[in-house]
Amino acid sequence: VRTSGPVLDRYASAVLALIRKRYLEADRSPPRAANVGRPREQRELAKVTTVHGVRIPIEDEDWPDRTLAEKAIHLLFRSPFYPLQDEAARWDGGDDAVRALRDELGARAIPAMNVTWPDLTSDAAQSDLAFAGLAALHLARLNDDDAARDPDGARFVVDVRWLGDYEVRDGFERLGAAAWFDETRRLVRVSWCHGARDVRVRDASWEHVKYAWRASVFVAITVTDHLWGLHLRTGNEMVTALREQLSPEHPIRLLLKPFTYRTISVAHRAANTLVVERGLPHRGFSLTYDAFKRLLVHGSPLARLETFPDLLAARGVADLADFPWGDDGRALWAIIHRYVGANVGLHYPDDAALAADVELQSLWRALDPIRSAKTSARLVHRSELVDLAASFVFYVTGLHEHVGSLCEYLLDPRSMGGRVRAGLDLCDVQGSVIQMLLMAGTSLRQPALLEDYSHLLPRSHTSEARTILDTLQADLRALVLEIARRNALRRHPFRSFDPTVLEVSVSL
Ligand SMILES: [Fe+2]
């Protein structure tokens, strides 16, 4: 147990000191909507290639010169002077851990929580996590055949068993698990990769396999959906294509400008600090670097721009009622879709107008790698453009909040962790610290969705565009109230799609 050892080791202390320095720099003038400038120029951007072959621009019209602390963080995060050394120290208990983390990190380094989870370990909490929490992104309904055959009457599953194929370092159990829920959404079984068996409620390993499932959900979503899907694929490809293919005053470039703010810089930073060997995720998660590298490209649904209704339909949960993730997500999606649709309609009176826009056709081709497989090779229908742009806006606002704002899941090591040790139903000291540093490093304030972006309106149809923007803001404010009403009636509140907490781009 921890009783004598320090909570922060040498590496963690150094990273925290630099993160604090970044806060001092950034908190002096946190970026606001007014800092999101009009697009500047259209040209091919200089790029670097990551270990995965992803081409990331190295110039960002939204990013001033990098400060010393930013540059130092790049180097320190992966510094060979701090070798990766797994420490097995355990917490005295969950309450001790939360207290110690709060003390050692300090209030500023602990991001705000959207909701609080009084307990994430009970069977009922697993259900909330799957229908109204982080795991909902991967919730699926069983098909009729599987449901009819299921020995426990399972009807829903959050299945991240594929993580079991990825090797872990010595001292850790393999990740990978599936949690199965019946028609009443009760947890009936956990399929556990490391133990290679199904575990049910009276089994001695029950608490352990639930933790292993939560840890697997956290790692899968953070690595494949967040880091790869949102940042390195959809975010990076979209911002690059917009800036290379569309002239600065093009209406679609202007429309999407706020939603690409600083996206290049953060993809670049992620490539330098999070994807590399000895980066924070490699250190904090239990995977070998080779496994981590392979896992990144595993095949997130967010690596392509799909509409939210399609994401739900692909999992058979499009018509599921009393489903906070689906209900709030659809409401936010409808607002965004209407906003994008109105803007596209303003500048393109009919489908024929699309064919005449050479720049837009080039953009469409440049987006090949991230366009939904359902779209056609040539942009013909306005509805396809609306779906694509609305998906992008939804990804970088709502979905990014959902996968990225995880303090409520990570501060208490009983809830989630990036590593699993035999006989331990909570994260160890080192893992807890690193995952909180990961959160701390991304808790800088960014421009909010509910701010005023009217300085980015197009120079043609300006007054109509202003009305559309006003409607968006009014719709979003109405959704804030609606979600508060819904949450008052829910067993567990859900706020990933609450416009109050949404930022405008994947800038962190
Ligand atoms: Fe992020």
C-alpha cells in the first residue's frame, strides 16, 4: 500500500509543474469566440507524418507562436530521461486516493465534472454507465438470433472484448470485456478476456471483472475514438481539407471555421506527446507500445463522419426510449443539422449549384478518407453536404465532450483506470496519477459553443446568415433547459450534450 510512498513520482511531478506553467500562461487570456479569426489564406500546408502515416499540418492560422512551456511539455512527456517504469504501489482505499489526488494535484489541475457519480462500482451503476454514461457510445442491441439464444436473457451489450487481443506489460492483466444487460437493463453477465470466461453476479471475481470492463471501456474510447477517431482522423482531415481546398471567404469554410479552431495545433501536439513511445497514454495504460500503436488504428466508428442517427442505427438502438445518450444526442443533432441545412440552403439554392462550385468538389474529394461509406464519390445532393458538415460539428462539440471530459470517471480510482492488476478492483497509484495528468493537461478553457461567433458571418447574405445563427443560439439555449428538465427525472443525470458545457472545436 501507499502509506509511505509519494503519490507523484519524479516524472509526474515534472509534468505537473509544466502543466501549471501552462495554466499561468493560458489563464491570463483564455481564448474566447472573439479570438477565432476569419480564415486567412488557402494553400497547401506543410506537414509532418506520424508513426501511423497520418499527415498532420505544422502550421495553424489559429495558433500563435508556441510558448516555452508548450515546447517543454512536448519533450518532457516522452523524455528518455524518465524511463517508463511501472510501479505496483496501491492506494490504501478509494477515499484515501481521492483525497491524496486532490491534495497533490491542487484544485486548478482537476477539471470540472459535468455530473457526479456517487458510486461507479454497483451493478446499477454499470447500467447507468452503459445507457447514460461513457459506455453508451458503444452500446448495442443484440440481434434476434443472439437474443433468443442468450442464456441470461441479455438484450444489450457494450462489447470491447477486442481489446483482449492487445498485449500488456508485465504485471498487468489483459484488457477486454463485454457487459451484457437484459431487457430491464440489469447487468447479467461480464465476459472477461483475461480470465477467458463469463462471470455472473455470485462469482468471487464479480467486482473485479466489472472494474476490468470499465477500464477497457475507458482505454478503448480514449485511444481509438478520442485520440484516433476525433483528433487524428476526422478533426485533422477536415481542417486540412478546408484550409487547402476552400478560399478564405468560401461560405462552407466560414461556416465550419469555429469548429476547426486550433484543431491542427492540438493534433500536432497529440502526435508529439500522446501517440509516441513513453507518452502519457503509453505510460498510464497497461499496453505495450507496439500494442498501443496497433490499437490506435483499430477502427473507431468516429474515424469517419457518420450522422448521429446512423451511429445509433448501426447499433440497433435508434428507437430505444428512455435512453439519455440517444435522446439528448438526437436533440443536439437536430439543432446542428437544421443550422447547417439552413446555411447550405442559403448559399446553394439547388443541387445544381453544387456542381458549379469547383472548390467544393475538390473539398469533397479531399474528404474521401473520412466521408461516410454511404456518400457518393462526387458531391451531387445538398443533403449529403449537410449530413457531412453537421456530422463534423456534432463530432467536435457533443461527441468530443462525451469522450474527453472524463474527470468524473477518473478521479476516483475505483471507477476507472487504464490498467488492471490481478486481485485489484481499482487503479493503482501510478495509473491514477497519470490519467489525471492526462485530464489536467486538457483542462484549459476553450471557446464555448454558446458564445457569439457573428464576426464570422459571410459577406453575402449576411442578414439571413445572422438570423440562422441567432436561431442556432436560441435552439441551443432551449436545449439547455430541456436537458435540465430531463435530468430532474432521470435516475442518473447525463450532460455530454448539454450546450452549456460544450466547446466549439477539438482544440484540446
Ligand atoms: Fe480531445
